[in-house]
Amino acid sequence: MKTRIVRIGNSQGVRLPRPLLEQSGLGEDVVLRATPGRIVIEAARAPRAGWADAAKAMHAAGDDAVLDTPAATRFDREEWEWR
């Protein structure tokens, strides 16, 4: 689809047709990045998106074991008091 860069207030922009937006699945928040000869519009992802599902998959596969053996420190041996 060919279009033009148009003036929008003090800026310039591209009007995106609704069918194109619907096909892309983009929401309201997007990330823009420029590379030579192109501007890329990508869906903005929330920080740590998908981490909960990845953790569940790791647990199901048994890949969530503690790698380091616990080691008591001087604080644990000499200064810690249970009350």
C-alpha cells in the first residue's frame, strides 16, 4: 500500500488505514525505530511480559532447581537470633 507523509500539526506523519491496523494487531502503545530507509512500528511489550508463563514451563520441565548450594555466612553462624 502506497501513501504519503503528511503534515499533522507541527509534525509529519502517516495515516494508517483501519484495515491495515486491524490486520497488524497493533494496540494503542507502539515502539518506533528508524533504520536507513525505513521506520518500523512494533507493538510495545510490557516489561517482563511472558515471564510467568516461562517460569511455569521451567517448573513443569524440572528446570527450576537451585544451582548453588546454600552456604552459611558469619552472620548466620554468629549474629542471627531466632526469637
